[in-house]
Amino acid sequence: EGDHDRPGGLATWLLADELWSLVELLLRLLARPARAAEPADQRRQTHLDVAKLLDAALCSHAELLPRFLALPQLPDALTLLMLASADEPVRRQTSLLLHDITAVAPPSTRTVLLLLQQLLDKAVAHAGHSAEYWALFHALLTSDAAAADDARLCDALLRHVLRYPREMREDSVVLGLLRLLGAQAATSSACRAALGGRLGELCAACLVPDAHAQPPAAVRAACVELLLASCRGAEEPNLRLLVPVLEAEHARGACGGWGLDPVREVRATYVGLVNHGATCYMNSLLQQLFMVPAFRDGLLSAAPPAARRSPIMDELQCLFAH
């Protein structure tokens, strides 16, 4: 803004060094400590504006992304913005920045996943502010650009899950961990092999009530999905290890706690849709269609052949079922 003699605006005329200096400045602004006299609303808006400008600068100049992702101060900045921040819009905008980076440059997905893995312990510690972190991690881990065959990540996730619920009591955290483990188990033979010897511990922690209170329905459902994923494919040894564990639980009469009672446990209230930026009109349309019984029931009961299915159909059914 200001030099109108140079055509094309910021994205065209800034020299590479000038643009990189801008990127570094924006990151410093995001990571600076809060001033005591600075109003919370003002700081929140500043964070949002700066994060959006940083997003635009990086995504319009993808050649800067490797340099940006290698900055030594980036993990601390992400911890501050995506985990320690009490402002959900700031956490969401930071998550969107990383997601946009991987969309513009899919090869960077692996680097972003390594950054998220580096923050795993801090995400567990910041349980109340980590929802955006878990959602982003899962989305990238299940993307086509991810390389999920990482035994170290599987070990780190499993180590935290097995602390539940005695040492780690946050249901939202263990749910995020179980979903990440499930995503890994679905694609990684190394992860399935690592899970093989711990299936009994997983059942005791997240599925079968024993010396602790019964886990919530969402945690038990995620654990079941993980157990199924660990036994898919050629992992027959895992299935042979899991069956005796389940038989033993049946024998001692503990299986009554595994079930999910939809009447009591499934959410019976409406939920809103997050505005991801100028999506309020789409959200309103979807909510109105959901309230038309014939449309809603018809969509949820539709089961066209695989050749006629589309991603839009699948996503709509998931949205309406949720």
C-alpha cells in the first residue's frame, strides 16, 4: 500500500529479500509477549490480521516456505499461538495458516507434520486449548501427501494414550491421540506392529471399565476403531493377540460396559457450523436443508453404488449424521 507506480501490488514488486524481511517481521509480531496495558480485544485482532497477512505472503511466494518452516523460532511461535493462546479465533487462524501452506506446497506436508509431532508433549499439556491442533494433525496425517509410516510418532502417541486415565484425565486429549493412532494404524505396518503387544493395555485404558470410571462413548468408539485398524490387512498376529483379550473380558463379565446406548449417550442437541471465512451463506443453507425431514432422511438413507458416489455426497452424509 503506498507505491502505486509499481504495478501488481505487494506480491509482484517486492524483492525476495524485502519479502523475506516482511515474513520475519510478521512472525516476530505474532510471537511477541503481550503488553500489560494492551487490551485483549486489540491483541486478538492484531494477531488475526498479522496471521492473515503472513498466510497471504507465504502462499503467494511458495519459494519462501522451506526457509520459513526451518526457522528455529517457529515451534515456540506455534506453541504460543496454537496451544497457549486462550483465543479460539487465533488458534484457528494459526491452524489455517499451516493448512494453507500444505495446500499450496503439498511436499511441505511432511515438514509440517514433523513440526506438529515436535509439539505433541505441549499439546497434551495444554489440554484445554488443543482442539485445533488435534484437528489439523489428523487432517494432514490422513492426506495424500502424508508419509504415515513413522514408528517414532506411533510410539509417542501410544506412550501418552496409555497414561489415560490415571495420569492424564483429559478426554479430549486421549480422543485426539486415539484418532491419530487410528490414522497411523490404517496406513503404517510399522505402527500396527508396534500396537500388537499393547492391545490389552489399550483395552484396559480406553475400552473396558476396570479400576477407573467408564470412558466416554467417543473415547470408546475411537478405541474400537483403532483396534479394528490394527487388525486390518495382513496383520493376523494382531488379531490372534486381540481375541484372547476380548475373550478374557467376556469371561469376567466386563463386556457390559463396552456398549453404546444411543438413547443415553449420543448427543441429542443441535450444533452449529464454524464459519471458515465467508462460508456463513453455505452454513445457513445446509442448516435449512437439515431441518427438512424428507431431505435429511433421504440423504442419510441414500446408498448409491460405489461408482456413483462422490466426495460431496460422503461429506454431506457425515455432516448430517454428526
